[in-house]
Amino acid sequence: MIRWSQQCIPTLKESPQDAEIPSHQLMLRAGLIRKLAGGLYTFLPMGLRALRHVERIVREEMDRAGALEILMPALHPREIWDRTGRYDVLSDVMFKIEDRQQRELVLGPTHEEIVTDLVAREINSVLCTKLAWVTSTPLGLPVDPEVY
């Protein structure tokens, strides 16, 4: 185990001016995260350790409840978002790319559309309803919560 004094923990005395939310200010000042760009953060060693600890606790509790973990892609086909009508609502703020076959893909700010599509196609018995939780890397898209 490495001593605290031997860790790279770049703390700040003052909160950056663009950090308005108290939890954001504390994470920056404690040396857990650093801003890369608007809505994009790098987890520093202690922040990553804290994140992994929270993930472990959630995973243990979900396992205890009998839930099954799934992992979904961050890139989603546009068609799924078109079906719910939310593509038109969010298209101004979504990151879009085309693949080699010129199909439009979006970097999904949430996984609601993907979960709905998965459940509609795959859940055919009560045993499959334990598919209850999702792991994913948050995208941090600076989207107004009122849009959802």
C-alpha cells in the first residue's frame, strides 16, 4: 500500500470560478478530477479509486438483489432515437458521426432508448426482468436537464 504522502494528489486551495455546484468544487479541490473541456473530466488517481469503490458497492447491492448487469455502447443508431421522437428534440446538442456505410450514429447522452429497444426485443419471460442495471461511462454532455 502506498502512503498518502507518496501519492500524486494535486489539491487546490481555491475553487475554480467555473465550478458552481458544491460537489463539483469539492472534487476539484480534493484532487479527484480535473476539467478537460466543457462537460469532460479526467479522473485522477484518488478520484478513480473513489469511483471504483462506489461501483463495487453498487455492484454488491445489485448482485444481492439478484439483478444482472449489462453494458451498452455509447454510440447509438439514429433510428432508435427517431422512433421515440427525441432525436428532433436533442439533435442540436448530440454528437453525430457516420460509419463506413454512411449510417448516422449518435453519442447517446442517456441509455433510455437502448434499454427500451432491448426490452422490447429480448424480454420474453419473467426470468429476464432481472436485467435491472446498466454500467456505462457517463458522457458528461452539457445538456439542459429540462430537455429530457
